[in-house]
Amino acid sequence: MTIKLRWKPLLFLLLWALAAYGGYVYWEKNIKIVPEALLQRTLARLSGLQSYRYTVDLRLFAEGHERYISDVEGARAGQDSFFLRGTIEGTEIEAYHIDGTTYLKSGDQGKWMTISGNEVFDQELFMVEINPLASFNFTEVLEFSYRGTKKIDGQKLHILLVKPELNHPFMEKHWRDFEYTLYVKRNGELVRGEVSAVLKAKPSDTMHMVVEIRDYNAKIELTPPVQ
């Protein structure tokens, strides 16, 4: 007795199975998001970041009024080199810190002062402005949720909502109940972080900060300004 196989249906099933498997592998590798893993990847990328460009917008909301604390842009080119320009507490500022020397623009004539050391920028008082990544030093995640995706400047970003405990002397001293909304790429690069908190001394007052980061570990060369 001869059994005649219908090879065309079998070939179709085989091709369908291969296509389905390929689609599953692609989905696993390129589409599927595991929020907890994405958060850990994001925090790891931030902790290993040496050079980058950034903006910081920090505001205080008190008794129905909005007050700007900081509105700056800057760059880090390693552990001890940074550039900063913008407004802090209503004062226009532009500064470089390179090789242990601070260059600070002052006066209406735009002259530069040269100051040895970094005493002009107290590391605690100006930590948010000169080292914004310190604001993302989480010691514990109290609450966490995934909020889908959003397009910002043409980029599809994943939204993570985090309520953490921090290791940040200045922020911990004055604020509590931190809530972070993180807009991140699937590779873990944080593009935008929105932070809100409550003032410890007066819980009716709140803080809102937006940090944007770009040029991860780019080659950034800072040179002293021309005197």
C-alpha cells in the first residue's frame, strides 16, 4: 500500500511555522518591553555616564504662585569638568570648571573671573545644576509602574513612573514624597525626567523639576573662555 503525501500543504505549514517563530523572536528582541528590566537598564546607564549635555528647569509652587529656581543648560566632560549657563535664583550665570579652575562671567561688561578651586559652586547647594544625575541616585524604589509610550521630538519613549527613596543630601534635606516620571529609550537612555516633591517645612508648597539629557558619553571638550 502506497501512501501519497500532499507536500504542498506540508510546505505551507512549515513556512507558516517558520514565519511565526521569526515573528516571535523579533517581538522578543525588538518590541517586548519588560518595565522592571528597562528601569534597571536606565539607572545603570545613568550611573555609568561620564560626559553628556543637559538642561535643568526647577520651579517652586507656593500659595498659587510659580517661582523659578533654576533654568540652566550645561555639559559635563568628566568627573571634574563642567559648563553651566542660565539663571539661578534670578541671577544670570555662565561658568566653566576645568582642571581645578573656575571661570565665571560677571558684571554687565561680560568679563571673566578666574578662581582657583571650586568653592564658588558649593557641591551641595548647586548639585542639581552642576550634576543633575545625582538627582537620580535611587536607594530604594517604593512604587513603580509602566505608563505606556509617548513620542517626544519624533522619538518613541517609554514612560516609567517611580516613587523612590534618594541618596541626595540637598534634596532629602528639604523635600519628601518624590515622584519621578521617566521618558526613556528602549536601550535605557533617559531623555527626559520630571520630578515632583513636597516641601518638608511647608507641605502645601511643591517642587517641579525637569531634566533633559542628551549626547550620552559623547566626546565633549571644554576649553577656558577667552579673557
